[in-house]
Amino acid sequence: MLTKRIIPCLDIRDRKVTKGVRFQNNVTVGDPVELAVRYCEEGCDELVFYDIGASAEGRPTDLGMVRETAQAVFIPFAVGGGIASVDDMRQVLLAGAEKVSVNTQAVLHPELIAEGAREFGSQCIVLGMDPVRADDRQQFPSGYEVTVRGFRQRTGLDALAWARRAEELGCGEIVVNSVDADGTGAGYEIELTRLIARHTGIPVVASGGAGKPADLAEVFRRADADAAIVAGMLHSGAYTVGAIKRELAEAGIPMRMVW
Amino acid sequence: MIAIVDYGAGNLTSVRLALERIAARVAVTSEPAAILAAERVIFPGVGAIGAAMARLKAAGLDGALRETVARGTPFLGICLGAQIVFEHSEEDGGVAGLGLLPGTVPAFPRGLPGAKIPQIGWNQVTFRLPHPLFEGIASGAEFYFVHGYYPAPADPAHVLAETDYAGRTFASVAGQDNLAVTQFHPERSGRVGLKLLENFARWDGKGGAAC
């Protein structure tokens, strides 16, 4: 049986892993490669790195970090932040990443998804999206609007409509990162994750809000998520990946338990 | 020396790094002579089969791969490289493969609830026949898959391991004599994947199914 994936997320600024709430009040957590190795040894199924510094300052992605990670961990990992062209994607993939994640640049230039999928295959292209609750059901039938630039800018795009468009363009996976839930530790955004998982044919990764193993169990069970991103609950030292997986396996969720 | 065949089908970085990690001597090459001279050959690949076959032929590599396998050189196909060794694939409207193993490469059925296509993630690999590549790995261990088509060997004796997805039980490892192929990515499968590559780096090409 295909297992549900647990994916630690490492937000990178100036070659350090940082953690904040809604991209604010960031504190340094550690070295990205060391943390990647640690989470791998604890049994994570995949990793994602967001170079939030590169994205905010318009710099290219830190390829040195990608190379070092690829020499140290032998599970799939995705890299996002600062990827604005097919050539940027190529650099990151050749440095050893399995996937690239696009967010703001894909909203600005949707053809980036199609070009990347054509060049490298859909399985390499992940769409990251940061939806926020929106009350105007006329304009946002899903009840959520897509934001970009680290939640700072609204786009006028309905979250489900954008997910379906990205699937049509050829992205292979969608990370639904709830602005409202991010960093709160109060649980994932179930409604929206379920809506996108049920109305697209590609894997959906839940992100934002995980505070305890039961939150992951809920998003796998109730929202049909294929994978879940965790950050704060690991970075804080409150849980290890292994401890989360054991609890989920006991709850009957298919987990990879030998690593 | 292990030759990693470079024919423009996907990213070879992770395969090379994984082999370097287990201290194998590797060369990434698109030269038929270098492939024929290698002690072992890894044939990776990601992407669509039609374009990949066209590139293999244009580079004159199809003949070199056939000869390598015929000579008894230990040969490991991975992902698209696992599919190309069969006679025929359903992908891209139907494409003839290298024909090194009898069988076809059908598509997973679409639209089954809970079975998204392509399969992306970790799935269990259950060993059906003993094989040197499996030494030290538990049957049922999970490996990392990314694929929408799957190998279907014509001869059950060529099915080395099986995996269930989308209502199908398919050959996640197939092989005959010195030829072995994995639909999953050992280079992305953590410790068990590195172990399988380590076993390949030591394999003399014997002890496979249907010798």
C-alpha cells in the first residue's frame, strides 16, 4: 500500500533554518544540512526547503546548500524560493533536488509550470500555494483566495480554481499551505485541503498548522491528503518524526516504518 | 567501474551521488565504447518513453545496451530504464522497447478512488524470488516510486518482486540472468535503496531468476 508521507519543511534564510509565524518573528533553528540529515535518520519520507531569503530579495536559490544536501540525504527533496525560470529549475535539479516548488512566480507567469513540466516532467514540478480565507463567495467560490510574496499580497485568484489550472498546466503535486493556520499549531486547514484533494487528480500536500500527531491523522483521514508538511513541532524539539509516525501507524494510517 | 548511461532522459545527479556514497567508482557516459568496457551498467531514466527511445537510437546506444546485456555484464535498469528493456510500452501511443525481456508496459487504470496517477511515494516491495540484489533487505520494505506505467513481464519467472497499486499487482523488480530492473528509485529510497545499490555494485551477474 502506498504510505502517507511526512515532509519536514525547512525555511531557509542566509543559510540558516528559521521558523516564524506567518513569515514573521523568525528565529534561527539550525543548519539546513544537519537538520535534513537528522530528520532523515528519524524517518521522514521527503524534505522541502524554501529559500525565503532568495524569494524575498530576488536572489537565485542557494545551490551550494542544495548540493550539500544531495550528498547527505538519499530521499526525495524539493526546493522552492527564487525559482523564476526553466533555467533556475534546471540548476536546482542538477544540484540534486528531486522536485522544484514554484509559488509567486507561477501566479505571475503560469506558463512556467507548463514549461517546467515539458522540460523535466510533471513529477518534478510542485505548486506551492498560500490561500487565505475569503468571505466573498461570488469571487471566491472555494472560500479561499490565493496570496503571494509570503502572504503579503492578495491575487484575486480562487484557491480551487488556481489548483485546477495548475494541474492542467502540468504540475505534479500541490502544497496547500494555509495562511490562517500557518505557525498556529492548531491543526491543518481541513476544508480547503479536502476540497482541493477531491477536485484534482494529483497528490495534495497539507501544510500549515500542525501541532500534534493527531492533526496529521485528521488531515490524512478527513481531507484525503497524500502527504503532510511539519515544521514547528519538529524544530521545537516537541516531537521526532519517528514518534509522529509511530502514533499514526498505531492509529491505522499507512506509514513507512523501516528506514 | 560502473557506467551510468546518459541519454538525456532526466536527472542523473542523484544516481551518481548515491553510488559515490557507497564508494563505487562511477562514470556518467553517453559513449557506446565506455558502456561496453564497464564492469557494470546502470540504465536510469525519467520522462516519456517515446523521446527516450528516439534519443537512445540517435546516440547509437540501443545496440551497445543489447550487447552489454548479451555479454553477461551486470545491468540495472531504473524507472524509465526498467520499462525500456521490455518489448512494448503503451505510452506515447505505443512504443517498441529494447526487447531484452519479454513483456509489455501498460498504464495504470485512471479514475480509481484513492489511486492517483502517477503513483508518487513510498510503497511496499514484496520479494517473490531470492536474488542477490535483495540481500540484507526485508521483503515488504518500502521504496520510492514515481510512475504512471508499470512493467508486465510475460514470463512469471522474470518477476522478482511485486507491489500493489491502483488495483494492480505489478512487477516492481524484474529480471533474468545478469539483467535486473527496478520500477522504483533505489537512489531516492534511503537506506534500503543504498543497500540495493551496494548489492548491485558487488553482484557478479549470476544467481538471478531463470538462469
